[in-house]
Amino acid sequence: MAVTLLSGDIVFQDGTAEGIISVRNGIIEYVDLGTRIKTSQENVIHGTIFPGFINIHTHLGDHGARGDLPPSLRDSVFPGGVKHRFLERASGEEMMKSIRSSIHEVAPGVTQIIDFREGGIKGVELLGRAWDEGMPAVHVMGRPLEG
């Protein structure tokens, strides 16, 4: 079980404090404020330490609709637009690939995602099948029933 030490200025809501954070298998074991590791070691990462970010508004399944989108918002994301045509024709496998691609794109530095899931219960089930261990936590928002 490898331990990683983060050493530097830790960013808090009301400012920063010098400190060390010990992380084992992705879980914070302890935080030691008022000190810093000054030497180079293989398991030490030096820098400014930010809390895990939360992406508060994603549509993870829309990733597959990207590309040459029309300049008009109406033609891109409104009903009948590029996004909705993609969502209507995508297979379950294509949708899972789209969701995974989105998660991997936003994952660096993000610990939680709030996703506005489309496709009702089926869309929620696809997201559940697309999510893998080690990905940020995903909280689902959406309409459970059509309409």
C-alpha cells in the first residue's frame, strides 16, 4: 500500500497554510499543518494543494455529439438539434463510450461530478454501467420518467 505525501501550501476557503497531506490508496490518512517536506523523495509531491473540485453541471452522454457543431445554440442543443439527434440514434454501447470519455476528460482534479442524465431510468442505468472504480463520484440529476 503506497503512501504519497503532498507537501506545500494547502488552499482553504479563507486562505492557505503550509502543510503535509498523507494519502494511502486515494484516502487521506492525515493532514499536518505548519510543516513542509523540503527534500526530494520518490513518494513526495511538492506544490500548491487544492481540495478536490466538484464539476456541478455535466451532461456526460453528450460527449459523442461534439465535433462540428453549428454556431447556433438552438441547432446544437435544443430538441431536434445535433445533441438530441445523437442521443436518439446512439446505441447503449456508444452512449457508455460517450459517458466514459466525458468522465475521463473532466476527471483530473475533480472528485465529484453532478450529471444531468438524459434518457430517464435507461440513461441512469447506462451511466452506472459506464462508471468504473477510480473515477470521480457521480451524482445523478434528471427526470426519472419521460416528460
